Amino acid sequence: MDTRTWFSEAHRDKDAQSRSRFTGRLTRGERQAQFLERLIHLTTASFALEETVAQAYELLAEICPADQMSLVVMSPFEEPFAHVFPKRDAVANPAELDYLFKIARAVAQAQTLVHLQVADAKDSASTALDLKSLPAKAQSIIAVPLLSQVGVQAVLIVESHRPDELLTASDQEIVTALAQQLSLVVERERAVDEARRRTDQLAAFSAVASTVNEWVEVEQLARRFLSVFLNTTNTTFGLFYLLEQQQIIRLVAHFGLANELLESFRVTRLTYHPDVQMALEQGRLLLIEDIQHAAISERARALAETIPARAAVFLPLRVKGRGIGLVILARPEGKIEIADREFAQGLADQAAQAIENARLFAESQRRFQEQSALRDLAQRFLSAVSPDEVLERTLDALATLLPADYYEVLLPDGDGLFSLVNGRGWRRGVVGRTRTVDDPHLHAGYVLRAQLPVIVENFTNEARFQPSDYLMRHQVLAGVCAPMLAETRTIGLLGVYSRAPRQFSEEQSHFLYLVATQTAMALEKARHSQQAARRLDELILLNDVIVAANSEVSLELVLRSITAEVGVLLDSQDVQVYFMQDKDVELRAALRPTAHETDFDWGKAIANWVIRNRQPQLIQDLARDARFNANTVHARACLGAPMTIGERVIGVIAVAHPEPNAFDANDQRLLTTLGGQIAAAIERARLLDETGKRLAEISAMFEFSNKLRTATNEMRMLEIIVQDAVRVLEGSGGSLQLLSPDGANLIVSAVHHMKHLGSILPRSEGGLSWQAHASGESFAVEDVMQDARVRSPQMFEQIHGAIVAPLSTPSGVLGTLLVGFAERIAPSAAKVRLATTIANLSAQALQRSRLHEQTLDQAASLAAALGDLEESYQATLLALSAALDARDRETEGHSQRVTKWALAVGRQLDLSPEELTNLERGSLLHDVGKIGISDNILLKAGPLTPQERKLMDQHPKLGYNMLKDIPFLHDALPVVLHHQEMWDGSGYPSGLRGEEIPLAARIFAIADTYDAMTSTRPYRRALTHAAALEEIERCRGTQFDPRVVDAFLELFRAENRVQ
């Protein structure tokens, strides 16, 4: 139990005891003394005013007829307040309270006691009180002022409601004594309130002063100060404005304002509120007790009604005599009491200084951040390798330091328009597809001509130009746009926009201008770097294509490598290579996606155009090119370049892309250069491919001849002829027709994958076989099922293309050979030539078989025929070696000369005829592997680089791999593979030494070296015969076999052995 409760209850108990014991025996004087004693104890206790008055009323009611006691507290700043006892459950009657306040004001004004007996006072016309409004229950009233040094603090009013027991003069003395004691209590209460108010003021002042040098955000400070002002003035609503421009103030903090009302209060002009403008200019606090009746503008009154606010105070914020803002405090009812206006204005001045310091700090921090951002942006630009990266880093910097709703980068697109190439905040599909014209009446065109940043406060009120359509579609209201200047050229625009009305400052505009200029320089640098990098990549890829083309041996691999590398180089999945074929072009290789059967054959059309015009062709959109009338979705952008060797066009390389405008002039230049570079590699591969085919044909014919030679009978020979002809020519079926003894019919004597064995073809009916028989010439047929010369089409099921060759011998045509193909196309001339060779060999073998058992002359004839065959092999090898020598004019005739020397040394060493034959064949073909060496290396005038030498040293293995599958050349391979080995093991490719090296290779090495030394080369003159012999003898035992050297030198010691 606290002290006050204990004191109150203790006195009640004591009073009860006193009343029970002495009430009947105490005099009135004793009772008054006892009352005063207890009253003094009560007023000196630490009770609140309300509790003290309540207990005082209980004491008073014990000694006088006090039915109601009221203490009306007076204040110069607030309405009177009444403490009425005893307490009632119902709210006090307003009329009764009003009368109490009237009595209190009258007494306070007179500063004298009033004692009324209502019945007597109503008969007196001199009373100053309006007794007509006095409550009927009041019978007598005593009103005593509570005086202090500053005037009347309160009025004590005691009422008696009993007609038979009125307040007497003695009661007046008691009430007067009570008033004196309560005066001390009221004064003490006021002193406590004043001390508390002063403490609150000091706390508020301390809170404001502590933030003067505190580096926090302006909005945060404003909210803090507004809270202090609200607490200090006991107001409900608060608005904190800062002066932004002349006559314009902007809301930075608020309290008690509904969100839907914010927009109306966010920005306003001082010209709308002259009274507020005057307060700000003079630096004086403005207090309005009733806004509806105040002399303010209608706009200000309308805004006040929306809050709603009845009373308001305007605190100007000034720094060094300059207004920087305004604080508006309001309450919906009652008055705003400001006891100390100087303190309130001082508090506002402190807040203004703190705000100004924060603004200065924010400005310096902003400038520092801008400078740091520009330095950071410049540093990040150093690592940007593409224009896109430059723009992305620019937008990142703007989004951090210049918050807005939209960011844009406009760049020219070459058609007099500006494209929105990058940006932030725009709806999907806007960036990359939006274009705007360079019109001075539009926003972008105006900025381009101004060459300076342009600020727009509100596009709807803008009179200088119109906004672009895409800005209006995004409801843009404000923005700032700056030109991107590279030296004196404007290469684009950089813009920042907002959907809300917003004032972009000059500082922000200048910062955007600096960013735009820095971005322009970085963008130009990135473009130049990208072009240089692209050129370097092109050169590297071009070299890769050339190296890849030269590293392959077969034509198929070369073309496959070229199409793949070109696809990577030009970012295309559709690459085609065409070769000249008579007067038309033929597709030889392609890298392309799956095409529709109805697609336009764009590659052939481009290739024919390039061949006719002998120049490259670039088409940005094939579907819109009237020259081709194409309808294709797989090839829109197309490139074609000729492949040339000297002045001769050997083919075309064509590239396509499904998107229009995918290629440019740089791509055309690159493909044209590539076409010239790879033509030599393709021609070399074609020669190598042709050589391989010829060698394969020779091998096949050799094997074919052996089979015919070992055939046990004519029927078996006929089966071998048809089967091998179909296999070698890669056909689908075949048949052999032999002439009947009477010459009237051709009889189908052997078939392979065909029917009608034994069918008779009469001469009188004609047909393909009879035409070949009559002409003695082989020919090709495009489609036997559609050829008018065919008499029996039922013989050719599943066969369309065909070759018909006569079996010719010196004594006549024995029959015909037919090989069919599934394709509806005439077989190539190469296949017709090979079929003719097979037919001739077959005719000879068949002739030999028929004559073998007739006479010895026929046997001799057969031997001659075989000799002719061997001579045919030899002639073929001689022709091949001559072709190899012809590739290099400086070594023409080399193979025949070294063969002559090698055979001479072989005879000197007593080699057998078979060994001499193998030596001869190996000598003729020793450099066949050089077909796989690039002309750039083989025909180089100067010395070879280490890499070129390494490639050149591969030719023995290349030659070996080319010949190893030809049976009749098997024993000649050691010369081809090991002719560069040396006696001491320093040669290549295997590093053999001494007797490990085959004898034929050791013999050929000396002959090859002698011919090389005595022949003139572009890089040296020929040695004399004597000097060459001296050099060979010097290398005896190191480079050459001593025994072979001695045999070679012996050739020249014997007279007339060698000319």
C-alpha cells in the first residue's frame, strides 16, 4: 500500500472514531480546529491535485452542508477545467459546467470572495451573476478565488442544495481556509507542470541540437524533427516542406496524413499561400486558431478541409536569413497552445541548420559518388570487350546513382532512324524493336540538335517538342536526355525517365551528360577493338581453314573440313561447295540443315550466277531479290564466292543464313579471300583423288586379270567378268551377251543380279547391245526404262542408268558387257572408260581362252597379250611418274633419269631380272607421296621452314600408304618408303641404318642424290659431273652404302659404259 492510500485510510479511520466518540461533545470551534489540522496534513502530503480535492471535499462535508464542491482551474492558454465532487456516474451537464465557468470568471476578475444565498440574491437586482441559469438545486453558494503572485490560479465553489441548511458565515471562514490550502496545492501542481514542460523543451532542444552536425539523410532528419514538433505542440498532423526552387516547396516528411492525400500535398507553390510566404520571408511563427475563418487562400483552405484541420501553426525554417522550408502543424479541434514562441522558433532554426548541413553533406556526398561512379565506370569500361558490355555497365551505373522508372540508349541504325538498342524498365519487346525518327519536333531530334542535355518536368505541359510514341505508351511524365558525343559527333542518346512528375536537377542532368560522353568514347573504343578482334579472328580462322584443307589427303575429307570450318567462320549451318562440270555446276559437298523437298535450290542458283559473272555475290534477303524469284525459309541471307586458280574458276563456295541481313561486306571479302586460298588445296586433293582412283583401277585390273588367267573354263570366266564388272563399277546388276556362231543373235550368257539368263537378242530387232556391237564404242544410258532403243525393258528390273561396252578383239567383236545402276542418271565418263578397259581385258582373256587349245600360235598370241598387259602396266607407271614430275617444272624428267641410273647400278651388282623390275617400278613411283604435299611447300623457291620441312618429310609414308594395297607393286614399296634413309641411321622416316635398309633403297638413294646434284634448282646451280662424284665418294660409309658407292663409281671408270 503506497503512502497516499495509507494516509487517506488512516485519517478516515481516525475521523470515524472521533465522530463516534466526541461529535456530540465537541464545540464548533474544536471541530474547525480539528478540520484545519487534518487539512494541513492533507495538503502537505504528495497527493495529486485531483486526489487532494476529493479528500478535502470529504473533510468539508463533515463540518458544513457542502453538497457539491468544484475547483475550476484557470489558465491563460487553455480553457478552464473543473474538478467537481462528489463524482457522478453520468457526464456533467454542459449548462451546469458553463455556469460554474461563469462564476469562476466573475470571481477571478473581481478577485474577491462571493457568498450567495440564492433565495435572497434572486430578490436583489444588484448581483453580477445571471441567477436565471443557476441550477434549481443550488440554495447557497460560496466562491473563493485562489490567488498567487501571478493572479488567480483557480476558483473554489461550494454549494448547498438544502433549503433548511444554508452555508453560513462560519462555513465561509472554513471554505476560505480550504481555498488558501488548495491554492498552495494548485501552485505546487503548476510548478511541477512547468518544470516538466521545461524538461520536455530541453529534451526537444537537445534532440534537435544533437542532429545539427549528424550526417544523416534529409528525409530521416525531417521525420525526426517533425516528431519533436508534434510532441512539443501537442498537435495531430504534421507536414515538413523544403524549398526546392523559387516559390516551390516539396513535402519530405509527414505524419497523420492519409496515403491517398499525399499527391495533393507533395508539391505546392508559395504563391498559393501569401500568408505562409510572408511568414517564411519574415521568419516569424504563424498561428491560426480557426482555419475556416482565417485570411488564407481558397486553395489552402480546401487542402485543410481534406485533412481535416481546424487550427494550425506554421514554423518557418531559415538559415542565415534565408528561408529553406516550412513546418506545418495542425489539429482537428481545439486551439494550439504555444507557451514559448521564441523557444518554438529557436527549435525550428536549429532544425533548419541541421537540415541545411545534411543537404550540404548530401550534395558533397552526391558529387563524390558521381566522381567515384565515373571513375569506376571508366575502370569497368577498360574490361568491356563489346559495345553491349559498355551499354550494360552504363545502365548499371545510372540505376545506382540516378533512380528512375526507365532508362534508354538510342543509337542510329543507318536508315536515318534511331533504335532503342538497350534499356531498363520497358515492357517486353520494346528494347531492340522500337525506332524513332530524327525529327526536331520530337524529343530525340530536339536533343540531337541541342547537343546538350535536356530536362523535361512534365511532357504533358512541354511546348518545345512532342514525346515519342513509346514514351507516351509507357505513361512517361518527366525525364532528362543527353547526347552521346564522341569528339564532335553525336553517336547516340542516353535518357532517364519517370512516370511521376519529377524535378530532375541540373546536377543530375550534368552527371548524365558526363556519363553519356564517357559511354560514347568507350563505345567507340569497343567498336574499334571488336573490329580489330574480328579481323584477327578472321585471319586465324582463315589460316585454320587453309591448314585444315592442306592437311587432308582425300578430296572428300578436304571438302568436309572446308565446309565445317567455313560454317564456324561465318556462323552458318548451310555451306555448299560446287565444282565446274562442263557448262554447269555440280554440288560436291554440303553442310546444311534438313531441307524441305520444295525448297528453292539456292546454292546452285548462286553458284551459276557467280560463274557467269566471275565475281562474288552478297544477297541480304533472297526472298526479296527479283533476280532469283526464290521462295525459301532456310536461306534468306546468301553469300557466294568463286574458287580460282590463276584466271581459271574451278568452282564456287556458297553460304546461307535463315535470317536476313546476317552477312556484311566483311563476310563477303573474307569468303572471297578464302575461295582463292582453298582452290589450290582442292585442286591438289582432286589430283590426289584422281591418282588414287587410277591406282585403285590398276590394282583392280591386275587382280581381274589374275582371276581371268586362272579361270578353269569359259563359263567360270564369264561369271567372273560380270561379277567383277558390277563390283568395280559399283553397279546394281549386269549381264554378258556373246555373239552366236552364225552372227545373227546375241545370247545372254552370264548375269549378276539380273534375270533372263539365256535370252536371245536377234540382230534384226536391234537394241543397246547391237548398237555397241556395230559401233565398237562404249556408251552410257541415262534411263534404260525410258530409252527408245531398248527392245526388252522387262530385263531391267530396278535398273535405270547403264553402260554398254563391246568385247572387242583384233579379230572382231565377241559380244557386249552391260552394267546397270539404280540411279536415273547417266554414269560418268570415268566409269565408261573403266568399263571399256574391263571389256577389253575380258575380250582378250576370252579370246585367249578360246584359242588356247587350238594352236601353239594361239598360245604365243596369248603370251604376247600378257606381255602387252605388262607393258600396259609399265606404260601406266611411266605416265604417272611423268605426271608427278610435270607438277614441278624444275624436276621434269627426274623420275626417268634416276630410274636409268638405279637400273645401271643394279646390273653392276648382279641383281636378278625380278629385282631389277621391282627396282624400276619403285624408282618411277618414289615421289608419288608428294601429291599430298601443298604446292606452297613443294614449289617454294627458298629454303623450307622447320614446319614445312616436317610436312615434306612425310612424303615417303604418304606414297607407301597410297601403294601398299596394290599387289603387283608390293615388292617395289621398299624403294618408295626407305629411299631417304642413310647408312649411318640419320635418315627418315624410320631411321634405319646399315644393312637394315633394303638394298634397292640404298641403290636408289645414290642415283637420286647424283641426279639432284647435277640438276639446276631455283635456289642453286647444278654441280659438275666430277664434283658430284667427289661428293658421293666423300659420303661413302656415312650417307651411302660403301659397296653401292663402289659399284656406282665403277660405272664411270669403264669406257663407253655411260654417256
